[in-house]
Amino acid sequence: MTPVGQGPVAWKARGGRPQWSEEFLREAYASATSTQIAKRLDCTASTVLAALRFYGIPVRNCGPFRADPIANFWRFVDRSGGEAACWWWRGAPRSARNGHRYGRYTTRGKVYRAHVYAFTVMNGPVPTGLFVCHTCDQPRCVNPAHLRAETPSWNTRDAIAKGRRVSARGEQAVSAKLTSAQVREIWFAILRQGASFSELARAYGVSIGAIQNIRERRSYRDATAGLPPIPPLPPVHPRSRRATRSAA
């Protein structure tokens, strides 16, 4: 924490000049980093950098890798397994929101997913509408040989085919409002008793469209599999109410 009287705000109260002299900073910065100087002065590194810029002292970068972000990126990659193996990202994780699964690489003020950056380094920009997907199913892998640009639908199909994502159906779906037993009750109520859609919708707390989808087997098909078929609805008269009024 910057002590009182040493931060940039305090400089304005003194006419806009740092507390330390230019000669002192030049001599200290010649043999130490801004972080090391900040520890000696009991302030923050940003305060030291602001003072250096005030006097026009050139600020060094953080090392040879800052000028080459690609070389800096590969410093955080474990490629000990060989060309065909997964190359593990050893840098920062993406975020807690996705369980720290993907790597994060920050360079020149921009934040990238590590595997996306690896793909762009070897293959160029990601085409519009596509996403970088893993063929090895390892989110921390950045081996370009294990990455490909595909659509989200391809990625979903690949996950289902490999058993990484189970498609919830029927009462297992998150949006399901009826159990399989209730669906069968509705089915037989329509089949044997001729119950109307509106009556069933009120009784089970769903919409009329939901009842119709069950009848047409557009939803809950697993629950109605093997049940006796319901006869088709009678055809709707082609003439609408408006046409009937106009004809009258």
C-alpha cells in the first residue's frame, strides 16, 4: 500500500512532482526492477512506474518474452509427452464459472482461451461462426493437432456420441412438468373417456399445447411407447368463421 504523501494524488498537492528525485530513481532503476524499488520505498510498483514516466525515464519491459507473445505462450505449455500427446496448459485457468477447465492467456491487454490462442498461432484466425473444439476432450490441452474449428452443433453431436453429454428426455428433462405416470393417465383419458384438451390442461396445470403434443407424440414419446394409438382428430372444416359470416 502506498504511504500517505507518496502516491500520484499527493503529487498534485505538491505541484505535480513525485517525492523522489530524478537522480535517485535513475540510479535505483539501473540495478533493480520497479517491484524491488517499491519494496524498498514501501509503496506500490505502479507508483514507481508513474514516477519514472513523470521524469521521462524509459520503462523496461518485463523480459525478452514480452516482445514475443507467442514464445511467451509456449513457456506455459508442457509438451513432455511428445507430438501426439496432449500438451497441457500450466498457466492461469480461465474462470471459476467453468470449473477452471480451460486455460487463460493474457497478452497485450487481451485475454484469450489458451487453446484458442494455440489454434490461431498455427492456423490463423478462427472462421466466423465456428468455435475451436477439442478432439481429445481435454479442456486444458493446447496441442494444435488436437484442435479443430467446428460449429456448436458438431461439438454437441460429438459430445453425445462419446457419452460426455446425455440428452435428457421425458420427465428427466429440466423443463418437464409431468411424470411418465401422469402422461399415461392423460393418454388413456383421451383414448377412453374423450376428455377435452382444456379440461386436461387445467387438471394437470399445463397448457393446451402441451396436451396436444402428448397426443401427437411430439413430447414424452418414451412414456407413451407401446400404448394403444389414439384415433386421429376429425378434419377441420376449411371454411373459417369469418368466411361463414361473409357468406351469410
